[in-house]
Amino acid sequence: MNNATAARENHSAMVDPRAGKYLTFFLSSEEYGVEILKVQEIIGRMPITPVPLTSKYIRGVINLRGKIHPIMDLNVKFGMNPTEITDETGIIVIKTASLMMGIMVDKVSEVVNMASGDIADTPSFGSDVDTEYLLGVGKTGGRIRLLLDIEKVITASDIINLKKATVKEIIQTEA
């Protein structure tokens, strides 16, 4: 094996699997990012039908081109005030391994490319703070963005609640 081949193999072994494109958005005044490969589409404001007896962070469901999708308010999920509906409010339709859903955000920002050197590990906040849902902290353009592992943001109980909300709406629509 020559030196060039060895250098390429060492470099590829050091590439951070978190590197790639992220859709960034704001919740309150903080900027977050989610892997672009998880994003199905971005839509603006649209009517959300509330579904009773679901978690507070489940805003309801939308009918998007004939399909019912549950909507999660990430502000509420993260313990902040509910998203205030403005002209900048957006819904990011996410496809996870187990379902397709929308996440409501204050404002969609941009798509950024995060190289390996742009992503730092999540700092420790002590044993009583769970940061399992963070892939890391992105540092580009002088800005800090919290990179979400959307599969971990949406827990098993969330999936049950989201699916219940969708089923309730489909039953009500068909009645």
C-alpha cells in the first residue's frame, strides 16, 4: 500500500458520521438543526385540527395532500412556551423509521453543510440533564446550532401518542 492510499484510508476513518447537510430552524431564540435526509418537506402555516386527550406537545393533525400527519410542537416538547403562530412559523415534515410527522418550529432558517471539524460533542451538563437527543453542537459562520437526533427526540411514548392522534382524526373524518 502506498502513502497516498494509506493517507486516504486514515482520512476516511476520521470522518465524523455526523457530518453532512442539516436543515436549521429556530425555537425561541435558539437555532437547531436536523439531518436533511430526515426532512420530507417544509410547509408554511396551515390549519391544524386539535385532537383531544393527547400530550400537550401534540398540536393536532394536518391533512397534507390527502394524508393525515400528526404535528408536534417542539417548543412544548422541550419545556418552552408553545409556538406562537406568526408569518414565519413553519412545519417541517420529518420521516423517521416509524412514522411521518410534522414538527412545528418558530422559523425555518437554512440548509447548512457541516464538516467533521464543524461539529463538537455535546458538553456534559451533569447527571440530571439528558442530552441523548443531541447529535452534537454545530459551529459554522460564527453561530452555534444544536444538532438534533430526531429519532431520539421522538420517544416510544410519543410515537404511540402521534399514532393515536392520527387514528382519531381518520376515524372522525370517515364518520
